[in-house]
Amino acid sequence: MIKIPRRHIARIRERILQGVCLLCDEPHAKRGLCHRHANAYYQRWWRLGDDEKRQLYEARCISKGLILPTGAIRQIKSTNPFSEA
């Protein structure tokens, strides 16, 4: 699993707890993105075709703070102190 870079964590946590997209002020739906931005991401991801290219694209988007890794929203919203250990 790809980790969120530390420099983006505070901004991402704030936006997720507010319930808004990482890129705009619409409510988030998938991986921290609103429906419009999630569809744009997945369209680009799908067009890449090759699994290796898709993985690199996903890793690049996560490292830039544009999307969240799968399951990250659940971890951010968790009140369990052991969830990040």
C-alpha cells in the first residue's frame, strides 16, 4: 500500500473531516474525490491500459496528494489510537 506523504497529511485530514473533495469543495465520494474528479481520474487510469503504467500513475497521484490510497478515508476518520500504528 502506498502511503500519503507527510507534507500532505494535515491538508488531506482537514478536507476529509470536512467531507469535501481534495481538489474542490464538493462532497467527497471515492478516494477523497468528488464524483466529477473521481470519474476524471478513473478515465485517465483506464486509458493507460497496462497494469504497470496504472500502478505508476496511481502512485504518482497519491504522492502529489491528489487521491488517497484505498481505505485511507476509513483510517483518517478512525478514532482508534492504534489504527495508525
